[in-house]
Amino acid sequence: MNAVQTILPPLATAEAELQAAATRAVENMIACRMAAYKHAPRKMDAIFPDLSAMTPKAALAKLEELRKFELEHRGRVGFGGEVPIINILAAQRLLSKPTQEASP
């Protein structure tokens, strides 16, 4: 084994660590958006007009429709392409929390 092999981790380990770091970063972004939407629900209207005025059930249905659209159209290029899906996931998680807490 040479000096470079002892310093650098195996590629699989490095890729796994990078994937884990990316997952943590996205989860943190979603959590921050959830907190923003909880503090000011009208901010969700940036995702879809009057989303904050809908019932949770209607809003969750619209968010699921938007999520599917975003996933089907991933090929968009440019700055911030990941932002819509992060906002949608944050709103879905926030709105589904009361539903989960109410169920036995």
C-alpha cells in the first residue's frame, strides 16, 4: 500500500459520506422551510396561490400533484432547480403533522 492509498478513503466510503452529507443538508433545508411555513403559513402561497387558505386535505392533494409534476420534469436547468421540491416537501410534512398526531 502506498502513501496515497493510506491517506485517501476508498471511493465507496467517500461516496457514501458525500451522500450522507447531502441528505443531511436537504433534511436541514426542509426543516428550515417547515419552520418558516409554521411561523407564517402565507409563505406557502409562493408554492401555489392561496395554498395557505385551503383545507389541509385539499392542500396536501395539491402538493402531491405539484410534487409529481416536479419529479417528472427534473431536467430543468439553472440556479435553484431543487428549491420547488424542497418547498413542496416541507409544506407536505408540515400539513401532514396534525393528521398524524390526530390518528391513534
